[in-house]
Amino acid sequence: MESFANDKGDMVELTEGEIFIVQWQKGMLGSFSTHLALAMNKADPENLAKLEKGFPELVQAMKDWTRGDLHERLTAKGFSL
């Protein structure tokens, strides 16, 4: 867990994957990470599994974002996404 400022400037605890998703949604990632997020978002299950070998926490966060409740959890922590 790392401290990260939400939209109000309050520091909240987020995982590496949660920070990755927030930064992706707000256009704050660099070129490689932006392309990685886009690839994960569009990957079929087979290719997502391959990406998960190299980036397990980031892929899990993307799964939570696209298929789970990560959007709601981040909204509850003060992020507008």
C-alpha cells in the first residue's frame, strides 16, 4: 500500500494496481504504461494471462476495474473517474 492524493488532496492508501488505474484514467501514465493499460484493457483472456505473468498486480487491478468493483471502491476513496 502507498499513500496517494485523491481529488480533494487527501492522502489515501492504495495498492500499486489501484494507483496504476487512477493514473491511467486521469492520463497521468507515461507512454509505456499507457500502452500497457490499453493492451490489458483490450486483451483476450489468453493474452491477458500472458501479460499477468509480467505484471500480476496491474493485471489484477485491470480485471477489478473492467469486471469488478474497483470503480466504486476508488470513487468511495474520493476519486472522480
